[in-house]
Amino acid sequence: METSVSASEAKPIAPGTPGDGLILDPANYSAPHLEAADQSRLKAMIEWFEARGKKTLKDDDRGHRWYSGYLEMQAEQGIFANFLTPAREGGGDPGKRWDTQRICAFNELSAFYGLAYWYTWQVSILGLGPIFQSENEAARRRAAELLSNGSIFAFGLSEREHGADIYSTDMVLTPRDGAEGYTASGGKYYIGNGNEAGMVSVFGRVEGIEGPEGYAFFAADSKHPDYELIRNVVNSQSYVSQFRLNQYPVEPADLLHAGPSAFDAALNTVNIGKFNLGFASIGICEHAFWEAITHADSRVLYGMKVTDFPHVRQAFTDAFARLAAMKLFADRSIDYMRTASLEDRRYLLFNPLTKMKVTTEGERVIDLLWDVIAAKGFERDMWFEMAARDIRALPKLEGTVHVNMALVLKFMGSYLFNADPELDPPPRTLEPGDDEFLFRQGPARGLGKIRFSPWRDALEPFAGVANVARFVELAESFKTLLVEAAPDEAQQKDLDYLLTLGELFTLIPYGQLICEQAAHIGLPLDTLDQIFDVLIRDFSAYAAELHGKTSATEAQQAWARSALTKPVADGARFDSVWEKTRALAGGYEMRP
């Protein structure tokens, strides 16, 4: 296997590089950590999109045209076949493996051109999750064959009446009289790729068996006569289906999981899939950023270039700092996913943060850009109007922000108060490899027992960066809040209160991984300082929100007032980051 760079060979970012080289540029695409064959595949995808041009892409979006040409292209390039086939099913082909590094590279690049192109890949990943976690070797082999032929997949979990509440599924498997297997009846809703999937992983329950012992996952064929495709439930180019199984025959060979393992397969599949949403948000923001900065820098209003207005400079610099933070955090999270094991499950904190925090930050980036380009963001010929619409979807898929925040809060005590000083952060994992642990995660229990390395260890090397130092003070004060004015019993049951508390906590692991990645890539310190300028403002805003909660105690309100602080101002640092941001103008524009 040929790869060009190892973790230890990464070079610091050259001073003055536009956007510190962090913003994806299809015209100069480089992914030196990927093998030459994979880089070639991704560049071929770029060429396919660029050859079609923005007008065709926008026309297809408006016309809700099924992306058959895109699926044919990926099949010809072997993208899904190589990227989504674990090594166990790869038949000895070293190119076939589940490698999170290249999966995330594809996440970002496909969403750069449009959420629909990412979405068909994303729901294929979800559909493959229960299959590749199964002990059903024939089903796994069948999925690998379909991938080799360019097929897509679907994840039949959600239902119209129950959403993703798998405790209440109405998909019922009835044992056959005098024969092995079952017949399945029931409906599914919000099922991407349900129109064309070669295999649909369907969650249900066996009639007459109560509780977890009755759960089951089975594989269905979307072309079977007892598979009734009802409609596309969204107004989109993506096909998000409603379908119904009508006495669908489920043979023993179709059964993927039975009993509690079906429940675990559902949760672990979401663990695998929801990680991708952060990278899709990054890709959308990057394309929108190119378009917005290029437009603004070419405009003159009231005798001034738009990018010379102070509020515009602030908006773009904040947008760049937030986008850089998203990418730094998400890229470092990959290392925690790839090094995970039954003994090291730190990924279970950083995974939902990638899904929740990165996607909500994506909304803020788009809002900042939109405030500058204003009405231009609605125009039919701008890619931006797609971004402004699609960026809203990502925080709401694969578990809402509220669901993921509730999960993140389970780690707060262990992360802040029981860190293991002997535990090191994982190394960078740029080298090719098969992340096979993701398909044997086991039951998602014992989260409070997971140990983390001390978060301060990542920030201390940057103690000389003014806003990193101030952020550390705020983070330590948050620990004091939890000790001296901890949420009372009623507040611990008040999700509205806990969501704000969780936002404050979330900033700490977010800052940790940003610093870890900054150290790995040699991020210029002015950019890091500007990122923490933003994080300090966010911390103060959430503290003010906590202060205003109806149930906040006097002690909690006093802490909140003490946490209202401003970042360390530095005009030269701001100007330096702004110039690197402005230098992006005109650097990339999609062919008309």
C-alpha cells in the first residue's frame, strides 16, 4: 500500500498561508495521508462535479433529480466498494477496508458539492452497520458483493408514529406455522435510499416475545413484491422513503440479529454513522465560505470595499475561526475513533460532540456569512442558497442535539474529576488501516467508568497564548461551580437547565481536541488565539444563559456573573488572522 506521509512527518503551516491551508480547495486538492489510488478516486469525483458545473448541479437540486449519474461514477471508481467494505469481507484486497480517515475525507468532499451526494453515502453506511456487525456470514458476503456492483443500502429503523424510539417499534415478525423464518409486517419512515437499496437493514420485534429478547434486525430487498414503496417524504433530491412490508417473508438467512444484540446493533450503527455529520457540515461551510468571501471582497458600497467594513471583517474572521475549530476538533476526533477498543472508549464522548457541536457550529458559520452577503444568499445561481438550507438538517439527523447532549453529560463527572494522569491521548492515525473495532463495540453500558487523560495537558503547551490561558481559568471555574454549587435534585431532572450546563461543559473537551490537533499540524498561534477568543465569548454567553434560568440558585448566579469576561484583545493578532481569511477571496469558484 502506497501512502505519502506519516504522522511524524507533518510540517507546520507556513506563515501567511490563506486560511492556514485548512479550507478544502478542490482546484488544488491534496490528501497526502491517503494512498495514491484513493487520492485518484477523490480527484476523479472532483473532476466529475466540476465538469458538470454549478448550473447543472443547481438544476438537479431544484428538479429533485435522482443522482443516478453520481452513483454510476462512484461505482466506476469503486469508491463505495473500497471505502465501505471492511477487510474481513474484502477477500484479501488491501484496498477494501473500513478506514475512518478516508471515509471522513469523502464525507467532507461529497458534502462540499451537495448534501444529497453525501446523504446517499451516509444512509448506506447506516444500512451496512447491522450487516457488518452480524454473525451472518452469508449476509455480510452478499453486502460486499452488492458494494462491488455499486449498490446503495438503507437503514430501516425509524417509524412514522415512533420516530427512532426502538422500544416502541410496530414492525412485527410473526413466526411461520410449521416452517422456519417469519413474515414481517409494518411500516418504516424517514428511510434514506429506501427506493433503490440493494439491502435494507430493518429493525422489528418478534410477536409474542416481550422486551429486549424480542428485538430483531433482518435484511430486506427493496425490489421484493412484498416491499411496498409508498413515497418520498421530503421535498428534496434525496429519496427519504416511506415503505411498508406486507407479510414479507424473512428467511433464516435474512436474520442479522435477534434479542439484545439487535438493540446494541442499532445503537452502535448510529455511533458509526453520526460521526460523519460533522464532516458533512464542514464541507458545506467550506464551499459557502469560498463563495461568500469572493463575493464580498469584489463589492464596493458607499465608496468602500465591503471587506473593509469593520463589522464585515469581524464576521468573516469569526466565521473562519469557528470553521477552523470545527475542522481541528473533528480531524482529531478521528484518532479517538480509530484507536478505540473495549479498554479505551473515549470515542463515545468525542463522537457525539462531533455530531452535535460541529454541526451546530456549522449553522453559526453560515449565519455569519449570510449576514454579510445578505440577499445574495437567496439567489438561484448561488451555491450558497443550498448551503443555507441544508446546513440546518445536520444537527437534526441521527439524534437531535438534545439527545446527544444528554449522552455527553454522562461523561462530565469522569472527564472533569476522575482523569487518569497515566493515560495518554492517542497518537495520530493517518496510516491506512481497517477500523474493525467499530463493528464489535459491544453493549453501550458503563459510560461513567470511562477514563480520560487530563484535559489540561493539551492546553498547557499553549499557556503563552493569551486566550488559551484565559479559557483554562474559565474551565477551572466551571469545575468549582460543580463542586460548590452543583445542580440540585430538581435541576438534575430539568433538561432545559442541563442543556445550558452541557453547553458550558462541551467547550472544555472541544478546546482540548482543538489544541491537540493544533500541536500535531503546527497551527499558527495567532489562529489558535483567535479561536479561543471565540470560545471565551461563547462561554460567557452560556454563563449568562445559565444566570437567567428560572431555577438558578443565588450561588449559581454568582458564579455565572464571575464567568462573564471578554477575551484578551490584540489588534495585531486579529489583523493577521483577518488577512489570512481575506486571502481566500477568489481562490476557488465552481465552474458555472
